[in-house]
Amino acid sequence: MQPDSRPDPVGTELRTDIAQLIGMVAAIMERLDALLPLIPPPPKGSVAQEGRMVRFELHDFVTLEQLEGAYIAHVLKSLEQNKSQAATVLGIDPSTLYRKLTRLEDRNRAPE
């Protein structure tokens, strides 16, 4: 039997793009799984703590800045504080990582 000579309706390039996208989504999901333990638990007695996810209170959330800082700390710890490797894992330029670290340190030092 001869191989089907009809053109592929989806196309090899599109199949490759889809495979790459699936890989990217998997990598994002891994990173999100790594972040979950870094998010502080909700206060005892709160709706979320009791397992009744009915509504959220403002104190049940963290800011994007806190989440970013926690993830950067997680990556740095995982890579034994190697900032160059951390920047690569985070997908940012090393100078951007240094700037973010400086900003986070300044905010942590500033009295609220």
C-alpha cells in the first residue's frame, strides 16, 4: 500500500508549533506547582482555611509583587543563589533580575 500522497491539512509547521506550545504550558504548570507551597496559608478560621471556598477575604491573597518575590527566591534557592542561571530560568536578562532584587530588598527594608 502506498503512503497517502494528499497534503497534510494541518501542516508540519503547525504541528511543530502546537507541540512547542504544549511544552511551554507544561513548563508553566511546573512553575506554578512550585509556587503553591510559597504562598502563605490563609488565617485559621477563615473561609479558605476551613475548606469552604465560598468567598475570599482580602487577607487571603498575596500581591503580584509578593508572588514574584517568592518565586524569585525559590528559583535562587534551587540554583544555590546563582543569579545568572536564575535569570535564564526566569527568562529575563540578568540586569533585570538584579533590578528586581534591589527593588524587593528596598521594599522589605522600608517601614510600612
